[in-house]
Amino acid sequence: MRRRPPPPALRLSALLLLLFFLCLCAFPAPARSQNTTAATAAPASVEGFNCSANRTYPCQAYALYRAGFASVPLDLAAIGDLFAVSRFMVAHANNLSTAAVPANGEPLLVPLQCGCPSGSPNSYAPMQYQIAPGDTYWIISTTKLQNLTQYQAVERVNPTLVPTNLDVGTMVTFPIFCQCPAKDDNATALVTYVMQPGDTYSSIAADFSVDTQSLVSLNGPEPRTQQFAEILVPLRRQVPNWLPPIVLRNNASTTPASPPPSASPNATVVSDDRNGVVTGLAVGLGIVGALWLLQMLLLVCLCRRLKAKGRRGDSVASGDGVEGGRFAKNSSAGGGGGVGGERFLVSDISEWLDKYRVFKVEELERGTGGFDDAHLVNGSVYKANIDGVVFAVKKMKWDACEELKILQKVNHSNLVKLEGFCINSATGDCYLVYEYVENGSLDLWLLDRDRAQRLNWRARLHIALDLAHGLQYIHEHTWPRVVHKDIKSSNVLLDARMRAKIANFGLAKTGHNAVTTHIVGTQGYIAPEYLADGLVTTKMDVFAYGVVLLELVSGREAADESGEPLWADAEDRVFRGRDERLEARVAAWMDPALAEQTCPPGSVASVVSVARACLHKDPSKRPSMVDVAYTLSKADEHFADYSGESVSVDGSGDIAAR
């Protein structure tokens, strides 16, 4: 007859007793003038996992994250927001109900989109984080992100930012280390796991129900210095049965100001017998007290889990969770009722319903005066005042689903933020509700004589940089990457501080190179390869960006009344000729509003050179937006005090330094 396993409480007690004796063994008796060499645990690689030709990118991957640390609330939505995924996705990956409250320290699988960005030797999932007071790359990497990345890797993927001079509110890309399975591997996905004190390959393999050899095959021999090193664990078909929570290295209340200094091999700490005895006694008593308290907490958590088991059973029984590397979709998440298109749309967007506010049709009608033309901003976009907050409401039909899919993946300060949406089942309309960007579109500023005179070169250079950063984000830090397909000055909005934001993702597409026969776009911005062959790549956005740069310099439209594109005129009058005469040609061609100001010709010529590179007829020879952003950031070298000032617009519409 099969023996019944001991009760969980007894197993916990035995485990804690074993930990107690191990801790005692870890503190040997002090000796006089004992030399103790300081050592700091380090991950296997500060850059992450290497991209490989025998793996398919992008892919579904996971990171193991422990709930309740570093001021992240014990809430699935909060954890999902940190990694820019929905509460539904986190719940499904862990066989939890969406209303479940994770226990403190409970390990959770967080789904990631893992890829290899162009030019990067390492695979990662990009995560956007807004810098708060006191934040550094190292603090966020080791506390909020629990060593799922390293600060050196953060520096590498943010080449235009200065780590020691981060402004509050700056959006930083944190590369979460991840990897895709090899083509001949039978794993459905790989989990990034950060090794904890006491972890071994054997214990981790047991937790995940895999064999130890699979860990060796993925990560190499078990590292000697293993604490807080990132390793890969293959995920088969089932979510693992976790052991009790493991305490992390970094206490949630600890926020060190800088990375720990490297220890010198010759560094020693000398203590006498008396100090050693007192220290050893204090450590021993502290360990005993901590273990007793931990046991009590674990017993309480065990009781709470047993009570919650019934609530979770519904989710497990329905088949939610990781199965074959795919997410099971909850068919009832969107609810019923309404027309068939509504049911389809709500079901398709159910995974991120919790990320956005769902507005009522009545709210939008009140806020726009019944969608009165007086509230019309541009096209089908209305200005709405809802409960004292101003929004921009875009009225659409059911094809909003594709745009929603893209918008829920992106989060960047240079992209117009989606605040919520509304579905009107009676009319078949869908409304996307965005943040309201006060100063309107860039084209209105460039084509209006009075506004153009107030839009000085410093402001225009800021706008060019903001637009470059936004495009860099959707091209390099979203998976699958996003092609906007409709970059133009009317889709560049300016906020109260005259910072640029990319708007209108109605034509955007995700994925790698594609070919279409349905050519859409605006005259003057369409890339030659797209017009001729329907080729959709990120390089078509680069081409259109080059046109916007010419608009910023010249103050003219992308195409004149006869249909001649601005880039063709620039080729004839600016690009051709000797480089040493470029500044003179630019001065004769640029916006008269700029010519009347003190405008550094070297800085303007640098921007024109970038535009010329972006407008190359061969898309393979156009620069990436990473290169563009870096080059433009150097244009300030031609402009004294550029980095010390920026611009804003006061209530009268005048631009002032800030």
C-alpha cells in the first residue's frame, strides 16, 4: 500500500529545522585575527542570453517573479502593469482566478514576448519604466525587477540616456532577460529563473518537474557562485507545484544608491574573540527568531491557501493556464449581448480590459455635446470634457480591434497614450479615448506664419528627437515590432511643453517584413519600395521621418500644389553638391522664420544630413532609428546651452525657455 505523505505543516517544520542547522554550520566559530575575504555574488552574464540562429524569434517566454517585494502591491494587475501585460495573462499563466490575491513571496510566471532586436547580440523582452525620485538602473534591476536584468544591460539598450543624470519621468527600457527554445527542443517555452540562496539544479528541476540534465544543457554546469544568477528552465505542459516562498536577497525597504563596489581579493576584516562571540551569539539568536517567525507566517499562508483552493479550482478546471506554449482564452470574459461584432471585439480584447477604462456612451455624449461639430478637433476626433478631465475621443467602426491590439502593447512618453475605449452596440461604433494633447499637430505650427516664428530651432530639434525616440521604441522595443505606416507632421502632436507624441496607429502593422497590394498613405511621405512593391518594413517609417525632418527645416508641406514631393526639391537644391557648401545651401533653403532667428548653421546642416540618409532610395542603406536618435542627440554640440534649456508654451501660445 502506498504511504501517505506527511502533512504540509510537518514538512514545513522539518524544512525550517534543516535550514536552522544549515545556518549554524554557515557561521563557524570565530578565531583571533581571522581573515575574511569579502565576496559578492554575480550573475553568469551581465548582458543576458545570446541570440542564436537555431532559435526562432520572437517567441512566448516567461519570467518567474515573486509577489510582494519592492513596493509592488500584492495584486495581479499591479504585477501585470509592471511588465506591461494584463492581469488576465498573469492569472492564466498561473492557473489563478483573476480575482486571486497572491501570497507574499508567492512565485508567479509572468508572460513575456522575447525577441532579438536588430543589432543586439542578446535576446530580451523590453519593459518600459518611468523613472521616479531616487531611482537608478541598479536599484530597479535588483529590487522591483528582482535581478531579472542587470544594470549594464540597461545602459546598453538606452545609449542616449546618461545613467547618472536621469530626470524624473524619463521612460527607460529595461531588458528582461529571456530566451526562445531551440528548434529541436521539446520545451514549449523557457522560463527566466533567478537562483536564490540554497537553490541547486536538482531542487529547481524538482520544482518544475524537469530533469537536471535539461538545466545543464541550457545553462552549462551548475555555477559555483549561483546566488541571483539568471538561468533558463524549460517549461513543458504543466505549471510547476511550488515550494514555500524563498526570501530574496534585497529587502523591499532597501534602496541602495549605487552598485556595490567590487571586492578586492586582499581585503580583510579583522575582529577579536570577544567581538566574534558577541556577533555570533546575536546572529544565532536572530536566526532562531527569524525562523520561528517565518514558520508562523508560513502556517498562516498555508491555511489561507487551503481556503482559496476552491476559488482557484474554477480556473484550473476550465483549462486556463499554459498549455503547449499558448494561452487559453476565457470565452466568457467579454460577456454577451449586443451585435455579433461586439461579441467578437470584446472577446478579442478581453486580455487587456483591466488595463484601460471602459467608458459609457452617455459619458462621451455628455463630454462632446452629443458629438457636436463644435467639439470636432480633426477628422473624426472630438475634444471631450468628462468629469473635469479633457480627453480626445476617436470615433471608429469595428476595425478598431487591430489598433487596440497594437496600442495595448506600447507605452512610451513619445506616443499618445490610450486612456480607454467604448463600444456602442446600438450603432456598431467603437470609440478610442486618448490623452488630450494641448497644442495640436506639428503641421499646424509649421504652416502658420505666426506660430512658425515662435517655433525656434531649439524647439524643432526637440521635436525631431522626440519623434526619433518614439519610432525607436516601436521599431526596436516591441515584439513583434510595429510599423506605423503613417508618419507625417499631422500625426505628430505637441503637448503643453512642446514635446512631440506620435498619434494615429490606424494603419500600423505588426511583424517582420511583409508585402501588401493595398497601398495607402499620404502623398510626399510614401517610401519608393512601398509604392512600387507594397513592401512594409520599419524602413518605410524611417523614410517618412526624413520627410518630417525636411518639413521642420523648411517649414513647407511634404508635397506642393503640383504634387512634387519636398524630398525631390531637397535633392535638387540641397543634397547635391559638395559637402563643404552644405551649410550655405541649407541657409538658402530653410524656413524664413528660422532665417530671422539666431540659428546655428552647423546644427541645421546636421539634421539635413540625417534626413538625406533617411531618404535613401535603397531601404537597406537607411539608418535605424537607434542611429538616428544618437546622431541627432549630438546635434546640440553645434548649439550652445541646448541641453540646459527646453521650451514650453504659455497660455498665450508663446514659446518660452524652461
